[in-house]
Amino acid sequence: MTDPNYKRVLLKLSGEVLMGEQAFGIDPGFVTELAREVKAAKETGLEICLVIGGGNIFRGMAGAAKGMDRAQADYMGMLATVMNALAMQNALEQLGVPTRVQSAIEMDKVCEPVIRRRAERHLEKGRVVIFAAGVGAPYFTTDSGAALRAAEMKCDALIKGTSVDGIYSADPKTDPSAVRYDTIDYDTVLAQNLKVMDASAVALCRDNKIPIVVFSIRERGNLARVLQGKGTQTIVGTPTVKVATAPKKKAVKAPKVEKTKAVKKPKAAKAAQA
Ligand code: UDP
């Protein structure tokens, strides 16, 4: 793999990684570990936007499955993401990393509302911006929130840190013939309904040509490796060759994706926002 030369990325962490080894909630020790990874990545000069899920606390679908009104349950899920964002802000700031939390549900006692231009300024000043409450509407997830913020903040990639080390042709826990893709294109992910992100999030990234990088955040030092184009990961992007079908029991050299290009921000635009 070559150096992808990212300048600005959106890092999406699913809520469950904040649990560490626990079955529920937030493990402050593990959140500090994650914050160290983010700090190390930032020290390479990257601008970092963060989106954290809420599945370690509450998911709307789970509430709805037990008879709750779906929209009501989703709002609870969004509030869970704000708690996780505050936990991550605390951990980062204890390590000396300046941050701001911006929530799609306004909560001015604890964080800022989402204001794109203000977020832009925070990034320019070297702050990590944590976007909470997804898109701020029910029937979505934080994957969609991550894709939306990655698009509006013009991120070079959406880096998704999960408990698995990439995208597989089937669930590797239950299907021994499952193979991991190195690269795959958006439409194959959608057509095969590969459970990596919501379809709406994948489609938003496709339409805005934002590569999605899926990797395991549980391995120490992996984020830094992935940001350098090394380490185990799957990159979802635009195909440059015909889509190949995955052979069984072999790593798949799936469709090549467009090389990620860093977007240089025009100086005039920067000055206007200052
Ligand atoms: N949620 C929502 N709209 C959003 C983002 C999140 O309704 O824009 C709710 C939804 O109920 C979701 C929950 O918040 O299940 C937690 O987010 P998510 O499931 O994406 O967390 P993750 O799986 O990444 O931990």
C-alpha cells in the first residue's frame, strides 16, 4: 500500500469500542487508550473530525424491538452518542489535545451546535472536532452522520474503526469460507448488502467520492498504520477495473479503487473563513 497522503479525515468509532472488555457502557481506561491513538494520529499533522456511535449505551432499533416508539428510541440513541462524545472529549483533553464537541441536537450547556464554518476554524486551530447526535434525526445512524460530516467538512476519507479488521464476504465468525477484501467498490458493498455501514452512508460517500477505510481500532497502533496506508484494512472506493467475484478461501484482490487524493483547500477560502 502507498501513503494515502490524507490531510483531513473523519474517524468514526462505533460505540461498542468504548466498552473495552465490558458488556455495556463506557470503560474510561479504554477510552483513554483510544484517545492516545487519536493523539498520535493528530501529531502527524492530520486534521481530525470524530464521530462516535452510541451502541454501547442505547440503539433505537433495540428499543423499538421491545415495543418502544422508534423515533423516541432513536432520540435516546442520539443522546447516548453525546455522552460518548463527552467521554472522548474528556480523555483527549486529559492528554492535552484541544477539542470541541458539536451536537446535531442543540445542548448549549454541554457543547456547541453543529456549525460547519466554526468547525472549520476549530480544525485550522488544531482542535479535534467531535460531532455528536448523528444527523440529528431519527431513522438514521451515526454512520450516516459520519458520512454527512465527512462530506461537508471535505474530508479525504472516512476511517471507520470497529472490532473487525475489514469487510468480509460473509460473517467470519459464522462462515469459515468468508474472505476479507483489500479493496471493494461502493456498488458491490450495496449490491451484496455487506454489513459494514448503512446503505445511506455508503451511498453518500459514493456520491461524494469519499473513500471508506474499515479497520480494527482494537489493535494498538493500528490507526497510525492505517493512516499511512499500512496495516490490515478494507478500502471502499470507486472501481477502476471490472468488479471481480470473490474466490473462496483466498484473500481477494478486489477492484482497485481510485487513489485518494488530498484536497488542497484554496487559500482564498481559508482567508474568508478566518
Ligand atoms: N441515531 C439516530 N439518528 C442519527 C444517529 C443515531 O436516530 O443520526 C440513534 C439510533 O437509534 C442509533 C443510536 O442513535 O441506533 C446509536 O447510534 P449507532 O447505532 O449508529 O451507534 P454505533 O452502532 O455506531 O455504536
